[in-house]
Amino acid sequence: MGDKAHTHTGAAGRATAADHPTSVRNVVLVGHSGSGKTTLVEALALTAGAVNRAGRVEDGGCVSDYDDMEHRQHRSVQLSLVPVEWDGIKINLLDTPGYADFVGELRAGLRAADAALFVVSASDGVDGATRMVWEECAAVGMPRAIVITHLEAARANFEEMTRICAEAFGGDDPDAVLPLYLPLHGPPAPDGHAPVTGLVGLLSRKLFDYASGERVASEPGEAELPQLDEARSLLIEGIISESEDETLMERYLGGEQVDVKTLVEDLERAVARGVFFPVLAAAPAADGARQGLGTVELLELITRGFPTPLERTAPRVTTPEGAGRELRMCDPEESLVAEVVKTSSDPYVGRISMVRVFSGTLRADQTVHVSGHGMTDRGHEDHDVDERIGALSTPFGKQQRPVSHVIAGDLACVAKLTRAETGDTLSAKDDPLLMAPWEMPDPLLPLAIEAHSKPDEDKLSQGLARLVAEDPTMRLEHNQDTHQVVLWCLGEAHADVALERLRSRYGVQVDVVPHRVSLRETFGGRAAGRGRHVKQSGGHGQYAICEIEVEPLPGGSGIEFVDKVVGGAVPRQFIPSVEKGVRAQAAKGVAAGHPLIDVRVTLLDGKAHSVDSSDAAFQTAGALALREAAAEARIHLLEPVAEVSVLVGDDYVGAVMSDLSGRRGKVLGTEQTSGGRTLIRAEVPEIEIGRYAVDLRSLSHGTARFDRRYARHEPMPAQVADRLREEVRVAS
């Protein structure tokens, strides 16, 4: 790689449609926020001739961060697709947000891609979250390469960053992470920093100078040769150690000179197999320049070293009923299987679905089957419907460039699919199929909202439904206990984007209110109550009297009703009425308005009237009796307790366990896992972990994750209950 003359076939303003899976490369860019992913995408688009100047299309907009919200927040918040062409190959560049709150967009990009570029800033290094994504890619064997950016920073050091990347990403084989090029430095600036002006190819032994704004090849000078030869030897040994030719290492160690062509072919195979991870350098083009540093080398690596869609192991396919189905995946002539990897809304076009075609060919005006299964826990109903494909297009910034069809292995956008949601499968109408949705992180930060006004209330339901359909990392909850509408998000930035989209896209203004957990009440001891409902106002009156005894039960018992009436004091037909009244009052609460649980209510005695007694009268009497018993007893508040599992790096175990204890948590145990991490299991009151998603990220520098599930309700400490009652009193 690196000694070939290149021409680009992309052109600004032209839509590209691949004609065969071998002419497609799907590449996702991964890295922490601020590492330079979006800038790199724009630099690659400029070098490939897809834009007229750095990052701009004809209307002057950016090709990646084109959304107004991204401009306001100065960061990527959504997955962007930027297609370019290079040497007759269509490259779908998938730019992902680097901020942890938008990991759902990252997961969608990983699903759509066949290889990953990990973008690492020379000034910031490798963070823990990026390491975790690398491990995810390693687990599925996704080919990867590393791009070091921000080489213009004052203390940037390419060699040192390469060493750090080898330690972070190399695992047991750091020699699998090696540079293909070394940076060439120009004259030192007044601050002593020597800018990078070119690259030296280790295999080709060629120098590529970008100082003029164009890539100019030449021979390296005597000063570069010693450093070049040392790094070249390490690279050759690294390539040969991963070669499929087991005799190559013996021949090399025996003194045989391995020709460059063989080395390049072995390198390309090792990269495509995901066993060798080259390190490259890149920088955007200077004003007026046509090519950014290292962009040609990157495009060359993508087209020659990264795998085609044919080499990817496709996700499992079944019928909507769950029966397995065998297909020749990535065959344009096979039955259609495509997946919606992203859903967005355009104020003029409406809903736009970005799809990855795994099998068959998707055509405009075709009727397809839309299947959505397996996301009911996120508020998405299972659905199977037929829809007609409208316009097919290739996105480029704010533009949508029409195409007539999309073959297996390629990506494109479909307009106006009314029922399709992120994660849904598109298949042939007469051969419906389903792909299992990819794993998504659980949203664990609750955002309780209310409509700001009556007009907003009328639009809120539809706006929230569209929001959740677009983003499967959000979950919508209508809490029946607290009567709150809760939007569960991944973090504060995720919540801010949700509120902004509700306002700007769907015209819904909402107010954020304190989130309430589902508390319960129970009796602290035995108590008796008498319910008397006697009224005479002409005609039929109301007459019902009942006497009950209430006693607490163990947790999880619910409400138990026992009839011990003797002698017919309460006629048999009215005993269910008393129980109905008791249960209705228990659901409303007896002290602070929270449902009453874990008690036994025993009906002991009562009185009835032959004319004036009725079902309604005894329901009222039963409710009054329960309220009177509650007035004479100690009522305990019960709070929900969650089982929490925290996976955290060993360096942060002490801090996390101390924090959990400060939240009234009980640590149940720890378990050592792979990768220098520890799994901490604990039980924590839910009222204490409302913001744990945010706090844990801060505590662990973004390297920990947790999950939670409801365990039980248990008595709240008296001082906490008193504080809560006081807060409610003040608020009311």
C-alpha cells in the first residue's frame, strides 16, 4: 500500500449506486468526543472529490454534522452516512457520535458496517469507553484500523501514541498494532513544534509530501532511512506473524527477502480477517488544498484492506414466527432482507429510514413486508405490515440524491415508511423474514415530563411515539402508580436532545418535573376499624355497617381478605361488596396516597337493613372501615429496592462500593471478570439511584456500566419517610 497512483471517481453532486457487493465498503468511525471523526470524514470526502471544499457540498452545508442541533451543541448527536467513491469502490462512511449518551447511534453504525476506523486524538489518548468498543468489535471479529489525529497539537507524538494504542488495543499481541507510515516533520515553528508535512511508507519505502496541498511522491533522504528501516523490519515481522502462509516466517528468518507484493497481499488479508490492526496518521487539508495528510493512504487501506460485504457473517434470519431460514446472504438475486439501522424525521420529506441491505435488491416503488419484533420492553409493539417503498436516495449532508435501487451490501435511505422503526426488517411481500434486533443499552436515567399547555398536551402522545420510534435507546413509560409520563434516557445530553427534538421537530413544549418512584404503604401493627354508612334522604336510603381487623403480612403477600362473619350479620351477597370497597381504598392508599400492600383484612361483624342495604353501601362501608383502622395504626412507607449490577474497572471498585454504601445500598458480593474488571452486585433503594447513570459515568470516567431490576418493596427508614412527607407537604 502506498506506491500506487490514484484517481478518484467520486464527483460532487453525483449520487452513487453500487453494482456489485465487491464494489462496496461499509466503514464506521469510532472514537471519543472531540477525537476528530467528523473532520476526518469531511477530509476523506474532499480527497475523494465528493465535496467542493473541506466538508462542504454545493449548498454550503457540512456532509456529516449538518443538523441544526449539532451546530448548536458543537458535537455529533446522531449517526451520519457519507458515501464517497475511490478507485471505483463505493465507500459508505458512517460517522458516529463520540459522547457516551449517544451509544445507541454507535451501535447502529456498528451493525451497518463491515469494518471500523478507531480515531484517536494525539492530544487526548485512548479513553476507557473507546477500549470497551474495541473489545465489542474484537468479540465479533470486526476488522479494525487506527487513525491518529490532532498531530498539530503542541505535544503530539505519533510514535508515543502508537505505543499507547498497541498497549490499549493489542491485548496479548501488541505486535498486531503497528504503523504503516511514519510522519515526516517540517521545519520547527517558533514554539519548537515541528509540523507534520508528509508520510513515509514503510512497505513502499516512498515519501509522500503533502506540504503543497497535493500528495507528491519521492524517495526518502538519507536522514529518514535509519528510522524507516527499523520500523519497516518490525512491520514486516508483524505482517508475517499473521500470515496464512506458515512457511513465510521460516523463510524470512532464514534470510530470504520477501517481495513487497507478497507483503502487501498478506497485510490486506490480515486486516480483512481482523487479526492485524494498522496505525495511520491523518489531518484535514489546509485552506485551498485538495488533499489532507494521510487521506489518500486511508482511502487506499479501506478499498484494498477492508473486507467487502460478501466477507461478513450476516445476522441470523427467521420467519416472523421464529422458524430458521437459510439464505445466500449478500446475494443481489436472493430474497430481500434489509434492516432499518436509523430513523429520522425531515420537516419537508417526513420520516426517513436508513437501511442496510443484507440480501437481495431493494427497488423504488416496490412493496415490502415490514417486521418489528423483540422490542416490546422498549414500548414498541410487535408489528407485521406491508408498505410501499417510495423514493430511494443516498444521503449527502442535507441533500437526498435519488437512486433507482440498492443491492445487497449497500446502504441507502427510504422515505415515508410510516410503520418502520429502527431495528425493523424489510423483506419481500411474499416471503416475510425477520432479523433479530441488535443489542441496545438500557436507558436508566428517568425524565418525567408534563405538557406545558393544553395545545401541547394534544400533541404530546404523537410526538413521544415518533421520538421513541426513531431512537430505540429511549423507553417511554406511563407509570400507573405515580401517574407520570417518564422518558427513560441514557444520560443528560440524551435527555436534552429528546426535549429539543420534541420542541423543534414536533412542536411540543414540555416541562420537566421531579421523578417520583412508586412507593407503597403498609400497617405497622394490628388495628381495628368500623365503617358506618347510614343515610336517609327520602326514598331508598343507604345502610351498611362493617367491622374489620387489619394486620401486617410478610413482603410480597399483597392484600388478603378473610371473612369471619357469623350469624349472617352481613348478608352473604354483600361480603364481596365489602372486599371490593376495601381493595378499592387500598389501591388509593390510606395515609399518603400510595397503594396499600401486604396486609390481611378480616371482616368480623356488621349490620344490614332489609331495604336500604346495597352493594354500593357496603363498598363505601368497607372503604371507611379501612380508613378508620389506618387512623389508629402506624402506617409505614415502603420504597422499591432494585438489584443493581455494576461492571467497573478494578481501579474504581473502591470508589463505586463506597458510593453505593452512601446511597443506603447493601453490597451483596463482587466477582472478578475478564479485562481487569469487577462485577459488583448490590441492593439499593430506587429513590437513591435516579441519577446513577450520570453519577456512575463521572465516578468511573465513563468506563463502568450497570443494570438494574426491581427486587421488592421494603420499609423506608423513618427519617427518610419524614423528609419525604415534608417535601410533599411543602410542594402542595
